Amino acid sequence: MSGDKEIIEAALFASGEPLDMEQFRKLIRTKNARELLQQLMDEYAARGSAIEIREIEGRFVMQVKPEFAEKVRSLAPKELRSPVLRTLAMIAYHQPLTVAGLVDRRGAAAYDHVRELAESGMVSAMPHGRTRLLQTTARFAGYFNLDSTDPEAIKHKIIELAREQKMGLDKWLGKQGIGVSAMYESLMGLCGIEEYEVVNPYNPTDEQRDRVQDLGVLVISKGYVERVGEFFEGRIIEVSATTFNELINSINILAEYGSKRKVKESIEYISGLKDEYIERANFITAKVAPQTEMVSRIINELRLGISSDGVKIAPDYGTSGDGKEIGSGADILIPTHKNAEMDIIKRICQRYDAVIEGLKK
């Protein structure tokens, strides 16, 4: 009998996750496992150790006390990756949640996340029709130092985690992630934003509108806030990239969602490109007559001279949104919309090349 308590202690230490009474009874082949567990719990509490043994809904776990957990978290093995942690948070907050419902919110990557979480024992995935029903387990409760698997207690923990990460609850849960219009998808890469969804927020179908409404942040072109704001309640970020300076400003606006290293690298690269184009334009003596405000911004960044009787430059879209004919009789047309590159940097370069090469002729 003197070794049974030690066996229980060793089992708790080796497992690293909650164990139930049946598992203990199989180890020590005795009926007083519960009594021995209580003795262990009392001993750990009495000695003031940083380790404790806790009961979570009939299961027992050995863990670091909450007041010490944060100090040693960096040393803990197999820390959950940020994308997996957010998937776990969504499951925990909305449970029971089907795999199909989760994938609708988190995208196809959620399949791999569910497999990883199930293997780690954080969630259970029970058959539910043609899909599976996901719920957190006692292992989840133990990992986050919760006393129970009560859904309300778990929701409070998720809110706490969102605050700690300074991401906002919308970023974690129902209104999840960043949506971006197709013309600005490459902007995500420049900011180091890995998780986003390309959406059509300007003229969406009913299905597309429902998907946009589930997002927390929407990145759109300037001038469309009123239209999109009619159905989208999350944060709307307006961006523009007619010029290199505008692109740098847009990257800075989105920097909070991306990688500091990538943002810094992108801004340095774009600033270098801008200087190269200004140097190329430095030898041009011809004056320019911009036909639109958009063209004026390009000309100003290139530091070209402006004159009402200069070379006429206009965008190539022909007719403006209000029906005004633009570009008729222009000497140089710069590509816009369908005729421009999708990559945002290539798009700016394409327009600047059109201006510079056109003025050299």
C-alpha cells in the first residue's frame, strides 16, 4: 500500500493531462484510489508548492498553479500555434460546433487544425450525420487552468484570451478574420498577413454578403464605405495604391494585423522603387496636363512639371462612374482596373512606366 500513492503521483506527472478514477484503479488494483488522491492533493496544498493536483469534473490533473503558469509558459512543450489556437477558441466558444460549420468560418485549414486538436486531446470529434460534432474536453480545461468544462466558464476564458492577445473578440470568434477585395490581395503579402479571405464587398450576391458579414475586418478601396457599410458592421479599412506613397500608407494602416518584420521590409523595398522612378523621370522636360485627380497624384510623386497645354494623360477606363467621358484625345493612357496588373506593386510600376515611356517618345 505504501507505493500506491507514489504510483498515482507518477501517473499524474507522466500523463500531463486529466486522468479518471478508472485509469488509477487499473494502475494500483485497489479500491481506495480516491482516498489516496485526496491525500496527495492535501499534501501538495500543505507544502505551498508551485504544483497542484486539481479535480476537474471527476478527472484529476497535475499542473502548475495559475500564478506561476505565465512565468514558465515559454518553457512549456508543444505550445499551440496561433492559427490552431484561434480555431480552438472558436470551437470552445460556439460548441457544440460541426466541422462543416467550423470550416465555413475558418476555411479549409480548419481540417488540419481539428486533426491536431483531436490528437492532442483538446477536442472531441463525434460523428454527427455526414460531419462531426466538435466539443472541448477535460484536457482543454486542464490546459487553461479551468475548474470545469462548463460552457459559460469556457466562454469567459476565451474572452480573457482575446483580451490578452489584444486581438479583439471579433478576430477570434463569429466575426472572424480579414476580408479583402481581389485588387488588394497582394497587399496582404506585403503586410505579412497570412490569414485572410478574398471577397467581393462591392456587388456581392446574397451568399457572398452573408460571408462578408461574418468577417471582423474588411479592406476595401477608398470611396466605398457608404455602400459596404449598409450591410457590414465590422471594421472597414479604406486603402489606396495609386502611388508608392499611398501604398506605403496603406501598409502602415494594416501593420497591426501583420508582421513587423515584413512591413519594414516591404516599406524599404517600395521606397527604393519610388526613388528609382523619380530618378528616371528627372530627365524628362515635357510638361504634363493631368486629365484626372488620380493622374495628378502620379505626376506629383514623379515630380514632373504641370501645364494646361502640356501632354494630356488620362486613365484608360473611358467613362467615369458618373458617365463623364475621360481619355478622349489624351496623348497617354495609363492602365486601370481590368487592364492593370493584379499584383499591387506591378500595378503601380505599370502605370509609372506608361507615363515615363510615353513622355520620352
